[in-house]
Amino acid sequence: MVGRVTTLCRMATDASSDTDASADPEAAEADASPEISLAPERVAEMLERGSVQVIDVREDSEWDAGRVARARHIEFEQVSAQAESIDKAQPVVFQCRGGARSGMVAAAFRESGWDAYNMDGGLRAWEERGLPLEPAEGHIEGA
């Protein structure tokens, strides 16, 4: 199972290297399948109830700048290596800045048997809806 996640994540990494998602964030966000996307408000509710794991796949500097409280940080390139540490018994929501990287990871994990989702619009959408970041003065790097 982990081998499949590794293969799918490697393919996603290659795809993200071939195209610059930051050049057209609107197009990149549209790539995430709507059936596996959850609105930020829904993710916040699930976090509040403790019924979901949130994995932030952004780079270290992005994570340090601002993040969702109770999220776990695993950089995009490391997700496949950390797959076994992600609980398959609980839904998992992947998120990044705009939803492109996390959408690829969510799709790979879903295909490998996890109850995996992408946070629609990523951390930008989270912040736009007035949901809190930590630390208190947190911000979205590159936004």
C-alpha cells in the first residue's frame, strides 16, 4: 500500500515540477477533484470535533509563517516516506497554500485506501474565510 502512495506521490512531484503551479494558481486549484475537496469551514468543524487529521504539505518556511492549529507538517516531498505514520482509521485532509500540491497528495492517498481529502482553496481560502492561523500574527507566505 505504501509503495503505491510512493509511486503516486512521485508522479505528482514530477507533474508539479513540470508545471509551475504558482504561475497560475487558479488553474492549479481547479485540478483538485471536487469529490475529494472539503471547504475550509468543514475542515475547521471536523478539527474542532477531533474527527480528522490535517496534514500541511507546504515547505518549512511556509509552515513557519502561519498554519492551521493542530495540523501536522509533512513537506510534499516527504509525504510518501511518512505514509505509514498517517492513521488510516481516521479521515485525513491535506492542505497547502492554494490546494494544488495537497490535491495531488490527497488523490494519491485516496487511491491507496485512505479516507483522504483536499482542503478546497488551501490555506488562502482558510484565511479568506476569517479562520485563525497560528501563531497569532501568522500569515501565508507568498500570498
